Amino acid sequence: MIRLKSKSIYSLLRESKMKIVGKYFIVVYMYDKAITESAAGITVSKKVGNAVVRNKVKRRIKAVLNDYAMPVLARNFYCNIIALSSSVGVEWMMFKNELEKGLRQLTIDN
């Protein structure tokens, strides 16, 4: 999964109605048949905590994305993973399992 860095894609995602809500995050996504690999962005607001805490949450999300093998059927998505404040003190395995469960829910027809 590649990283999203384009401001225009973030703007499109902001308007998207397709969302997956988990305990520790919200995944806002959209389908684009023109791309061959999924792209993900990470958003951690100041509501989550100070810079140290936000960076830790970002590192956790990046670690999950690096290890996660996207299913072939879900390879044409842009998604933005928005961390919630509940993601701060949670155990690693619980966080990882919840995020992977959310990524498996990416569908075209939502």
C-alpha cells in the first residue's frame, strides 16, 4: 500500500460518504478503478494528544499498513485513516486487529 500525499485526493476523500468506523479509527475511502494499488493517508489531529503521542499513533498505523497484505479485490481504493483519541492507550495487538478488520471491510458498493 502506498502513501497518500496529494492534497487533491485528501479533498476528494473529505467529501466521500463511504466510511468504516472502528473503536480506534475512522477509515474514509473511495474506489478508483484507474489505480492499480491502494493508497492510504494518515490523519491524527491534536485532539488525540501532544506531538509525541500523535507520532506514536502514526507509527502504529504505518506498521500495520506495511505488514498488511491488501486482498486482490480491494486494490483500487484511496483511503484516509483518521485516528481517534481512544487509540492512545490501547494494546498493540488490539489496535492492529481492529485496523486490519476495518481494512478488510473496504467495498465498492457502500
